[in-house]
Amino acid sequence: KTLIYRNEDTLAAGKSLVHLPPADTIVIGDMHGDIASTLAIANMLTRGDPELAQVFLGDYVDRGPHQVDVINLVLLLKATHPERVTMLRGNHEMPTLNKDNGFKTCLDRQFGKDDGMILWHLYNRLFTQLPLAAVTWNNILLVHGGIPEGVTDLREIENLPRELDPENRLSFELLWNDPVETKRPVHFRKGARGGAVKQFGEIAFNEFQENTKITKLIRGHEEFNDGYRYFFDDRLLSIYSSRRVVESPFERQIKPKVVKIHKEGTVTIETLEPAEIMT
């Protein structure tokens, strides 16, 4: 509880869009309870360059076997290095999703149903304080999901309300939307995930990029076997940092990736090598 309260106070002072200062910065995709990958990422921060920054794109919980350990380790990194670690919110940091996708079950199993329920509410209250996006010194936008329809200025994201279950359309789409490449030009269309989720094509991305002046977008939210995929002539990069995807009754192995934004502006993809991952 102390870890939750300590971070809640820090996060409450911020806005929904974080402005990142110049620094070598590691961007991390979905973790989903993979403690081995999270430990490897923690080692980058604690054993390397003392000025290295890290941005987590969300989805710390659900699915994997060590969800509580993962979120607590990332919260510890944030509490210990508040200026170097940025935690964004993913769509699984919503109570409507993490109630039935594993996180609440893990808390109940580890702490008992009564304490598990209390902790579940505390974690989700903390998740409400997580920012929805970050923008680097060289105008690279970092989000969990995708671009929301209708946004023409990043200040619209900066001032978004913080909600337990985001009902604001822009907040929801930042957490949920997906890019799509098609032969026929696409703006926004109904997404494959159902509900209010949208897919956005290159036309929509071009408009968003022109209006907001971003140079690139890096996001998580989707898993690819190689751990990453480029879209729209390499202007959008999707990454995944967990080693596996648990999809009953199958489990897929992933080659987990992180992205390094170098202080001088270049962007490189880095693999979490097995030797770096503690199992």
C-alpha cells in the first residue's frame, strides 16, 4: 500500500500528457505479468547510464503469471527514480478489463478475497492517475494504443480528464485504437476489437502528424512475433516487450523488443536477449 500511495501523490501532480526532456530514453511496450522481461528492463535502468530514462507504454497487468510482481517492480522504479521513469496507462489499467482478465484473480489468490478486493480498488485508483501520452524533446509521441479521431493539437491530450473507466472518447481511443495498412485509403473505421474501438489508416495518421507536428509515433497494444512492426513508411512503430502471449488454449512466444530514442534523435530497436532475462 505504501508503494501505491507514494506513487499516487507523485502522479496526481501531473497532466495527461508528459513532456520528456532530452535524454537517452528506453520505450517499453506491454509487459502483461512477464517478470523476467521486467527485471531485464530494470537492470538497464539501475546498472547502466545514470541519466538513462524509461517510458512504459502500459499494460503491466493481466494475462501473465507475475502481474502483481511486475506492477510493483515498475512502481518501485518510478518511486526510486521519479524523474527518469514515466508510466503511461494502457487499456488493461481499467477496472472493467482487469477485473476479469487475471489481475483481480491474482490479488485474491495472493492476499485473500477481502484484502485482494481492497488492493484491486487501490491499484485502479492509482491507474487513474497515470498519464495517457508522452511527447519527447524531438516530437516523438508515445501512447499505448493509437491516435484519437479529431485531435488537432497535443494540448487537447494534455488537458484530458483522468477517469476510472475512461468515458471521454479521446481518452478511450488513445488507449484502444489500432493502426491499419490497406490497399484502399482509410481514414478511421470500426476496429476489429469491436465496441467503440477504431482503426486508423495512413490518411488519418498523415492529418494527425501534420496538425500536431509529431515526427513519429511509438505505441504498444498489439503483439507481433518479432516484437515490433513498422507502419506508414516507418513513421509509426508498434512494440511488444513481453516474451509470451497467453491465449487459451495456446501460448505464443514473442521476441521481446524495446525502443531506444537516442538523445541526438535517432531511434533504434533493441532485443531483450535471453541472457539478459532472469527466469
